[in-house]
Amino acid sequence: MIRPKLFAAFALLTLSGYAAADLSPEQAERAVETRQSVLHLMGWNMAPLGAMARGRMDFDAERVETNAGRLLALSRMLSDAFAADTRANDVSTEALDAIWEQPEAFASKIEATIEASNRLLTVAGTADEGAMREAIGNLGSTCGSCHDDFRVDD
Ligand code: HEC
């Protein structure tokens, strides 16, 4: 009974270690699609919050809380979503090579977004508009800060 377990362990190791190995074109495309999907959903959840903070939409504390919780979950997916190093592949992406060249700096940008989502989730529960506006602004700046260093300029 040890063998199947060992095999499973090795299969997992191979899967989680694939970042270091070459990716097939299909694997690379899937990796790009996955990370862009996570970020697309982050944008979708952030959009109404930005509109509320800018006064273009009425504040809705419940919506803020829901979306902050989703953004927290999504931001926690970022490190896994970017684990596959697609530098060597011909893929359509806005991800800069710096992501895999400076993994610690990239990880700290992710950490900042996780923390800011968490802070927003905390103040959303208090329904304090000023605090929510500030926390949304802080969260938005953590998105922008990573885009500045690690995403192709639009
Ligand atoms: C740790 C870095 C990092 C953080 C934090 C981050 N992003 Fe991004 N984002 C990227 C990178 C890199 C891309 C380009 C990905 C690609 O094209 O493969 C991207 C792409 C996007 C896209 C385009 C997705 C698509 O459809 O191709 C949106 C929308 C987006 N980010 C929104 C956000 C929002 C909103 C936040 C904060 C709540 C955020 N991002 C936080 C790095 C980050």
C-alpha cells in the first residue's frame, strides 16, 4: 500500500515543481488563462468598490463586505496562479519577466493586497463610509503598485 501513496506524492511533486521545468505550449496557455481569469475576477469585484469610493455609486456596506471577502480569497490565489513561469513560452500576456526574476518583491506585492483586502473586510462590517472609502483606496493602490512593477504598461 506504500507504493501508490509514494507514486501520488511524486506526481504531486512533479506538478508543483513544474514552474522550474519547461512548459508545453498547452500548459503555458492554460497557465496564462488561469492567472488572467483570477485577475479578471479581481477587477470585476473591485469595479463597484472603486465607483462607491469615487462617489459614482451609493455606498452599500453589504456589497463592500461581499466583494472584500471575494477579493481576499482571490488575492490568496495569486501566488499559485503565477507559479508557472511562462517566460520561455510564446504566450499573449502582460506579465513581465520580473515576476520570476524577483520572486520576493512579487510576493510582497501579493501580501500587501491580501492585507488590504483583509482590512477592507474588517471595516466593511462597521459600515463606516469614511473608513470603507479609505480602505478601498488603499486596496486599489496595492493593485496599482504591482501593475507598475510587474505588468506591461497600457
Ligand atoms: C502581485 C501583483 C498583482 C497584484 C497584487 C494585482 N495584479 Fe492585476 N495583474 C497583474 C499582472 C502581472 C497582470 C497581467 C497578467 C497576464 O496578462 O498574464 C494583471 C492583470 C490584471 C487585469 C487584466 C486581466 C485580464 O483579463 O487579462 C486586471 C483586470 C487586474 N489585473 C486587476 C487587478 C486588481 C483589481 C487588483 C487588486 C485588487 C490587482 N489586479 C492586483 C499583477 C497584479
